[in-house]
Amino acid sequence: MCQYAVVDLEMCRIPKRLQTSEYHWSQETIQIGAVLLNDSYEITDSFSTYVCPQFGIIDPFIEKMTRISDQKVKGAPFMKDALKLFSDWLPQDTRFVEWSDSDHTQIRHEITGKSISFDGIEHFEEPWIDCQAMFTAKLSAERAYSLTEALNLSNISYKDGAHDGWVDAYNTALLFAKLRQTPDYEINEYYLSRPEHLSFSIGDMLTGLRLSPAG
């Protein structure tokens, strides 16, 4: 029986001066959120933990957007221990689902840059299902939509609280389930016609930035 772990990470930024030769990327995880779907696409469990960054800084912009402060991550596990907790929570025969490919990329960066290793770590390296790509293909769209846009276009009643890892994972799970279970997908044409429907995300903020390794 296949199950699906729908995952969302929240991240902070790492200034260039704090990057190292081993960890030379510009972001670091500060929260892992996930919900579990069974093979009938029903939510059966959830997971959430803050993660204490080793290099990154939770600046005012990130704190305002995610509502995650230094105080909240103080005493939280570092990424190695957080990933181990997450891995121990996962049932066997679980596939990962994400919104865009940024979360899987981020986890691979942290596994590599922090030399994270434990039994089962290889599971995170397996291919993930990109729900954003599924939605784009369903619409035959010329651009990628944000999660909030996709939920509104899909007439899904979702939880408020974007940029909380658990909330975004939950909302992604609702959309993923509908995509998998609804062959004749109906789009909210009224929302699509509204010029003000665009929304903002961390990914939007970073689009177009050219980031080079430290060194």
C-alpha cells in the first residue's frame, strides 16, 4: 500500500559571509512540515518540527512572512536530528510530494553540505512528485502558479496561514488529492479572469537571482 508524505519546508537566508566551502548555498531550513496521505488520498497523520539553523539568519523579512522567530528555533534540533525524527515518523513504502522542486533540492543540499548520514537517509534522495508541475500540466499553462493561486483556481477550501510548513503541506495535500482523483478538472474561471490574483512566495522573491558558491 503506497502512502504519500506531502512536505513543505520553511527557510531562512544565509548571507554570503556566513557560507562555507562545504555549505555554499543561500538558504537553510527552519521548519519541516508534512502530512501523510493513504492510498485513498485521505490525510491520516501529520508532522511538524522547527529546525535550528547552523549558518542562516532569521531576518525581519523572513520572521514576518513565516512567523518563525529566533526564539522559536532556539533549542530545536539541527537538520540532521530533525531529518532523523522525520524519517522515523515516515511509514515504509512512502513517496514524497512537494510544491515545486525546491524542497527536495534544499534537503539534498543540506544532506550534502552538512554530511548528514543515518539509516534511511537514502530515501530522501529518491525522486519526489512535483505537485506544481502536475497542476501546470493539467492546465496546459504557460507559467507556474503559486500554491495559493492553484488552490483558488481549483475551488478548494484551504487553511489560512501560508508560509507555515504544516499549513502549506496540508493545503498541497488537498490539491494533490484532487489532481489525482479528478480526471475532469474544473477551473474557477472567475478567479482566473481577475487581474489581482497574483500572489507572492519565497520562490518569487528569489526568482532571477544569480547565486554563486563561496570561495
